[in-house]
Amino acid sequence: MGVPSLGCACRVCRSADPRDNRLRPSVLLARGEQNVVVDTTPDFRQQALRVDLQRLDAILLTHGHADHILGFDDIRPYNIRQKAALPVYGSEETFAVIRRTFAYVFDDGPTLSTVPQVSLRVVDGPFELLETAITPVPMRHGGMEVLGYRFGGAAYLTDFSELPAESMRLLGGLDDLILDALRDIPHPMHQTVEQALALVQALRPRRAWFTHIAHDLAHDETNNRLRKMGFPHVQLAYDGLGFEVQTA
């Protein structure tokens, strides 16, 4: 729901630390002049303005929940400027949600307005973008099948409660692992901090960044707790965080 959460007066929602202000989770992959975004959140327009995103070359979707797709319509300026449809990668289940939610995009009837121009590409194995192999990582989000993505030395795994053994094998030798850690209290569809730390210990990335963070976790306080627990290489991600990724 983002932080501050609407109508909430808790200490994190009222925090003066800018890192406690969290838009819905997404990540931008950039190489040279090319850009790929993972998920078009309800905050996509604001996120794109913040980084002065002049060009968009593709979209990767993790799943079809509202907090990950509702900014889909805001890709239209890139269609207009680039005079091209955007390739969108995801599962058939995610595309079924996209087709229902944005039915007007896929209606062949005439329109007097612009609509997003997209080419839906079902992910059924590794593919290449930004001159880099993109490896889909199947996961479980409660009872739902979702996708994470590995790109070179980094992986982005948001919104999951279970990582199958076959997916674990796709995640060795990471420099950076970005993963779901909603809060300390158990949730049927998300990892807790404790569960995320267990996965970090199993996968042994050089650094780990927690994302999809609820307003239960204060940024600075949680990072201090992680350091005291013996995890100085694990931190909460924050809006605007950026780092370089090694690719083969």
C-alpha cells in the first residue's frame, strides 16, 4: 500500500527519514541509453519522472496484482515518442489479468484516444534484453505462481512466500539479491524478515536488499538490527537506490 499508508499515524508513516517513504516496489534496469522496467506500479509515472526516464525499451511483469500493474496505461508517452509498441514479458496468467484490467488496450475497435501499444511475450525460459541474459525465476506467492528475474550478477524476487528448489539452483553466485521481506509478523503470501534472512544464508549473495516492506519496519532501526544480528551485508532497499550489476 506504500508508506506512508493512507490514514495511518504510526511512527514509520510519520517518520522524518526519507528512506521510510516507499512507493510501490519496482526496479529499473539500464544499460547505455536503453531501459527496462520491472512492473508498472500505480506509482510508475512518479517513479519515471523522478529518474527522468526519457526512453523505455521493455517491461517485465512479475505477476498481476494491482500494486504491480496499475501504472500500465502510463507507458503511452513512450509509445508516442518512440513510435513503436513496447514488448511486455510475463506469464500467461499475468497477461490474462492485464487483458481483463486493461481491456480497452486489446479492443480492436476504433478509438479517438491513445491507448498503450504493446506486444505481449510469454516467458517460458531465458531471453535477452540489454545485451544480457534474463532468467525467469518461478516462485509461489501464496497459492499464486509468480516470476522473479535474474540478470547477470543480480536477481529481483519480489512478492513471494516460497522459492522452489529448482529456482534456488538459478540463484548461485549473486552479487546482489533483492528479495521480499514484508515484516516480522508472518503473512501467508510474503516472506518475513526471518525467512528472508534464512534464504540469504542459503544463497550467500555478496549483498542483499529487502523490498516490498510494510510500515512495520523502520529503515534505520531495522538496518541496525540486521547489523547486530551479524548481517552487515543485508539492508532494507529504499526509493532511489542504485548500483551497478556485472553481466557476462
